[in-house]
Amino acid sequence: MTATPTILPRPIKPAGTRKRIMIICPSLGFGGAETQIIVTAKGLTARGHDVAIYLLSKEKDRVDEVRAAGVTLWEDSRNSRFDLPLLGRLRRAVHEWKPDLLHGYLFDGNLYARLAGLGNGIPVLSAERSSDYTLRRAQIAAHLATRWLSDAVVANSWAGAALARQMYPGLKNHIHVTWNGIDVREVQRRAAAATGMRATLGIPEQAKVACFVGTVKPEKDLLLAIETTRVLMQQKDTPWHVVFVGAPIYQFMSYASGGAAEVDSYAEQVEAAFATLPQQQNVHRLGNSKQVIELMAQSDVFFSTSSREGFPNVVLEAMTAGVPVVSTTYSDIQLILPLAWQVVAERNGQMMAAAILRAAEDRELAQIQKDWVSQHASIECAVDALEAVYELYIPKNTGLTA
């Protein structure tokens, strides 16, 4: 077993008090950060806090579940990476809603949150959701010009916190780690009810199924996932099918971003690599889906080939759904997966496939994983930790009394 870091304890606060938290983020698509925003907003709302989300772009896929949870939601429409009229609308929303704290997510959410809080006397928290990356030139300029407006940084991994200490040298004592959390009961409910994947995709009952979930972009390393698939296809004793869930990022981004040429070029490489696989009928590419949990739950193994990432929600969901997980090494993954062999140190398709085969035969791994998530990465754990951070920065005389 690997060691796990200490999670901040739940703060003790007077019964009946609640805070007003405004989260600012680019969108609410199918990414891990967006999923965590939704889950966290629901968790905070369930504890009696008032939560609002300000989207910089209109969203069509997931807003209903946010509103159904009682979360206030603004959907704006950004016309450029830095949209001054949008910033004006955001500042008006902050003035009218009067939050106790602003929490930005992702680079653009961080930037707009800082500028929205400028001169308002409202604490502003930036988020660090990844690690081992570099900003583009324009992003560096925007970050350096505004980072002083952040009161603190909330990272979702220890690796991300290490990066944040470099990016925010003036906030070294105000960088906090709060791991992601998931709704364990909801994931288990959905997993238990999942049926029909094999029949729909034409997968024989005797075949094994490996599932990969990830947007088609370089950091997910689809090329390694495809090479791993090629090795699995060579197994003589048991036929393997591989289900890929996720679309190229340009298919669902709502605004043009820098680096588009790199992403397009990578998507072309991925398409070419898929075309070289044998047994094409055993490869199932499903694009984005709202049924990720159900698809994983009906698989024998979930695998990740990311080269960098923050704290992977989809890994937690697979673990909670009772699906053995195998991953490459990145960020805090060695603290998350309970057994050392589940994390493959080398970026090698043969080694990934060998770990997948081992995971498929391990009869105890599923329960070990479930127990770990319940103890360390439930939504209750995540909200406990986040509440503790918020309490450090929200003035003590603010908050509403029920």
C-alpha cells in the first residue's frame, strides 16, 4: 500500500450559518475539472451554502443538473479570450449577488475571478488543476499581471501544489491541497444499474473489455493507449475489446484557443494510429458520453495513459464502480491507486498491457479500490477540506444565518 496525505479536517462553524460562494469557470463540459465543479457545488449546496457558478461560455450539456441542485447559474457568451464587456457583466453579477468568496477554476476562470474581485474586498481563490505544464506567452503575461490579486491557491494534487508555489511565489504559505471527491453512493447506484453495453457494441460474453476515457489531446497520450490496445489484441487465450470514450477537444470547445494547430495535428496522428490497428471490429470509439460510469462499470479494466493531469475524477469513478484500474505515472496517481503495480513507470505498451492483464485476474482489487475511495476521496472528504480552506479566507463576520 502507498501512503496517503492528510486531508484537512472539517471546520467547526456555528450551526445555521452559510456562505455565498461564486465559482467562475470557462464552461461545464465533460472534463474532470468541470465534473468536480459540479460535484463540489452540489456538495456545498447540500450543506446549506449558497453557491453560484458563472460560466464564461454558454453550455448545453450539463446545466440542467446544476440548476436542479439549487445552484445559481449564469451563462455568458465570450467573444474572445479576454472579453472586456463580459468582464463588466461578471463584475455586475458579483456586485448584485454579493458573494463572500470568489473561486476561479482553470486558467481563464482564475484570470476573470481575480479581475472580478479587484476593488471589491472579496477574497479570491485561484485553482491549480494540473501539473508539469507551461503557459503560452500571452498566458504568462496575463498571469504575471494578475496573480497578486489572488489571496490563495487551491490545488487538487500535491504535484499541482508544487507547481503553484513556483507560479505564485508570494503565496507560498497560502497554497492548499484539497483532493477531488465523488458522490460514492451515486456512482455505485449507476454502476449497479448498468446493462446492455456488450449487446449494443456486439462484444461476446467470453471477451474481456478494457475501457479508456479521455479527450483526444496530447496530454492524454492516445498514441500510447492505441499501442496498448495493439498488444491486447495479440492475446491468444482471451479476445480483448477496447472501448474508447472521448472526442477531439475542438468538437466541444466553445471558443478558439491558442494551440489549436497542435491539437488538430495530434488528432490527425491519433486517427492514423487507429487505422493501423488489427481487428477493427474489437475497437469501439464512442465519442463524448454522459454514460461514462455505466460504460466503465461494464468493463473488466479501466486504463489511463495520461502524461500529465491533476487529480483524475474518472479514475475515482472507475474505482468506485468496482473496475480494476491501471495507469501510467503522473501527478498524485501513486498515492491514489492502492497497489504499486497498478502504476506503470515506463510509457510502454507492452508493460501497460501486462498490468491490464494482471488487473483483470485480481479478484480482490475491486474491493480494495472501493474502500480507498470511501476513506479518502468521497465528496464528503472533498467538501470537508474545501470548507476548511474557505473558512481561512472568508471574514468571520460574514455569512447568512438560516
